[in-house]
Amino acid sequence: MRIIEATKFHYFRRGTSRHYFDLIAALERHGHEVASFSMRSKEMLPSRWEKYFVSYVGYNENDSNFWQRVKGVGRLFWSFEARRKMAALIRDFRPEVVHVHGAYHQLSLAFFPMVKRMGLPLIMTVHDYAMISPDKDAYYPEVGKRYWKFLLIKKYGFGKRLLLVIKKYWEDWYGFYDYVDRFIVPSRYVESVLLSARVKKEKMIVMLHFISDTENQSETVKDAVLPPQYLFYFGAISKVKGVETLLRLSAALNMPLLLAGRFESGPDLKKYPQVSYLGMRTKGELNTLIARATAVVGATKSPEPFGLTTLETIALGKPYFALATGALSEIIQSGFNGFLASDEKELEEVLRAYIQGTRTYASEEDIRRDAKERFGEEAYIRKFEDLPRFISGKSLCSDK
């Protein structure tokens, strides 16, 4: 099968991009041909498909100039460039299906109707809540489709909230998501949220993310001396991911905290002597850091659509400790492969007991085997291969 995999960032940024690259590699291992569609950026990894990538836009002063931000605002609503370049990629590559991981805001949704007009199945993996909410990180039942109510929620600045609200009204009016034939939903939790937002059940298929067959490869951690014991967190480092909670846990347990990932927001970590920020690390280095950690932790209170870092942890046979939120309960079985705490106090108590050896979990071998059985690559790819069989390839609605 020939597949276009589309996402905003062609580099390892968050769980979405990790899954994007893992899926491309897995599809190619199973004999499929894959082309990429993304946005150019200074961080992007080399790609033979780069000439089809859209130009860079940014939304912050520290990552873009004035004109890139102006163009970025326009791309929230439409991009002729994205339509033109996707059309060129389709003509040259001749795919059988287009699979989107993330298109807002850097790509725009403008190419969705064009893909359907060209007679191709369009599949989208739902990595967040952007299709049903002005806020990609959460769905608010009290807002629902009355998006103007998001203006009353104290998150982001008012100008950003207003822009996101206008964008959602535009997307609904145009009906961009109506052009998607199937939504791949990464958890039962996300499925329940989408159903509450009146997304049709028959358009969804639940497919929990998978563990790559190359998941366990490791390599030496460069430019860092690891302490004998430490708490470890990896992923996006931001307020929404609970970085302040992690700092408090580290102090309360009197144990060093190592952080790896992209720093997005939060306190100045240099002010905390027990904290070491390792920046972005390769998958092999992360595997080493996970394996040698005293405990791998998470502290987000946001409704996690899945929790790829959680899966990557148990894939190595390591228990994972976090707050109970979103879909994490579909990965973690408290008492077996980790623990999901109801609040910060309980999380601290459980971690202290684990560190002291008074609370134990399944063996590394059992945790790893269970993870492989429930989240194996082979089963995921077989499900993915079956998707186009249930899609006619004919346009479900006329192009606009």
C-alpha cells in the first residue's frame, strides 16, 4: 500500500511526532511505501519528500519573525500552499490513502476537501481535542459547540482565546472534519469524549498506540553524569504537564529529578539545584535513562488522550507513576505495572514506599511481556491495513 503520512512537525517534538515516525518505520518494515507531508523548519529531519513541505510559520516571538507570524494567523484558516503541495505530492506519489496526524495550525485543514476531490480515503488519528474544542489540550462540556464560552475560561491571553474561538467557528462552518472517512482514536477515553461532543461512533475506530519492534534499543547518555538514584520525567516540559508538581515531589522525596524533552513553559530550572535538565535526547538515550531511573514519573492533570511516554516506560519493564487522568488507566494497572494516584499527596506516598522497598510491583519481565501482548506492533499494523477496505475512496461530500 502507498500511504501519505501528514503531520505538522517533521522532528521529534511530542508524542504525536514520536508516533508519526514510529508508524512510518513500522509500515515500511511491513512492506508499505510511505511519503511524508509536513512543514519546513530548522529542526526538521532530512526527508526525500522535503520539496513538498509547506513553508515555515510560527506563533511566538522567540521562534519566528513578524511576517512568519502574520502568515501563521492566515494559515489558521486556509493555505493555498498546503493544497497546492499536497496535490503535487498526490500526483507524483500516487498514494492509496492519506493519513493525517496533525494539520492545524501549521499546515491548515485546507487540503482535506482537495484530498477527497481527488478520490482518496482520508484517515486522521486524533492525538488531541482540537477537532472538538478551541483548546487542543482539553474538551469543556460547559463550552461544547458554544465556542464563545471559551472566552470565559482563564487560559491563555484573551487575544489568543478569541482567535481560537473564531477558528473553531470557521472549521465547523466549512465542515473540514466531515471530509475525514475514519478517525483513529487512541483510547476508549478519547472515544467517550468524542461521543459526548457528538462525533459519530461509526466514523471512529479505537486503536491504542503500539510499541515499536525497535523500542528496546539503548545507547550511552552523552554529556551527563547520572546520579546513583533519581526520579525521571521525559516528554514536553510545561506547566500543563505538571512540571511544578515534579519539582515538589523531588524536594519532598529528597531525590534528584532528571528532565528530558523540549522545555516549553514553567519555572527557571536553574534555581533548583536538585534538578538536571538534559534537553532533547535520542530514543536510545531515553531508554538508558528510563532503565537506570529509581522511578519514572508523570504529573500532568490534563486529560491525556493516550500517554505515549507511559507506554514507552512499561515497554522496558519499568513501572510508571503518575496522577490518574485521561486514558492512562488503559495502560497502567495500579499495583502491577505502576500506580495512578488520585492526588499529589498520594503520589508522593506511593513513590516513597516504592523507593524504600515497602511497595513492590510486577517483575521487569512480566511488565514487558504484558506491554508487548497488549500493545504489539504487528496487531496495530494489521488493523491499519484493514482500514481502506471499509472506505470506498469516493468523495463523501463535494469540494468547496
